[in-house]
Amino acid sequence: MNIHDHDAARYVADGLSFGVLVGTIANMLPSIAAGMTIIWTAIRIWETETVKRLTGRKD
């Protein structure tokens, strides 16, 4: 193998590595989005006037 073959193999490996990275992140995004939605909804509920009144918190 000459130097050009090594460069080509390195580019192919880098491309495959990048593809795996993108696939992993894309697979994790729905879980992250769901978790953030749950947290945001809990914060919104905690800040409602009804919950403030029930927990004895004032503005």
C-alpha cells in the first residue's frame, strides 16, 4: 500500500465514524427532548397560582 491508499482508508474511517456519531446523537435526541419536556411541564405546574396557594408560597 502506498501513502495515497492510507489516506483514502483514513478518510473512509473518518466518514464512518462521523456517521456513527450522527446516528447516536439522532437516536438520543428524542429521549433528551422528552426529558426536557417533563422538566418544563413540572416547572410550569409548580409555578401555577393553585400550587402556590396549596404549598403556602407567595409571589
